[in-house]
Amino acid sequence: MSRLRGPGGRFLPGTAPGPGNPLAAHVHELRVALLEAVTPEMIAGVAKVLVREALQGDVAAARVLLDRLLGPPVPADLLEQLSVVQERLAMMEGRDGNGRGRSK
């Protein structure tokens, strides 16, 4: 291990922090300017336009609207993969698929 880190990989006390993100202050200034330029009424207007366009069949508008309201969709196979991993872990730990230990 280096002299900056302990046996577990954690930084030792007194280790100086890194420089951070050099663009963070600039991004903050831009976000503040954007927030100051937009009112809640403007946001409501944009939302109404998105809804209207989505209802008229604009798939891109519908996607933006639903992604913002519900979050992006989870791929269906991801849930299946998660089930397989959970089953394998249960087998490795000697449990049945319901989290109960196997009777001997």
C-alpha cells in the first residue's frame, strides 16, 4: 500500500484532499443563472406543451414526459437477470428461493 492509505485501502488521517472538479464553480454559476431566468409559470408552460405534443402523437415528447414523471424504463431482462442472481445466491447460501433455510 502507499503511504497515503492504510491496510484497508482507506486514506490515512491527515491526507490532503484532491483538487476536486475544476469546473464545478463554473457549472454552479450557470445553474444559478438558469434558475434565475426561469419561473414556475414557464416550467408549467413547457409541461403543458409536452403534454399537448405527446397527446398529438409526438413520441419524443411522450418519452421525455414519461421519463421525467416516472423515471426511465427498466429493461425487462434486467428483472429476469436479477431473479436468476437471487436464486443462485440462495443456493450458495443454502436457502430456498423464499429466503428460508433448508431443512436437513
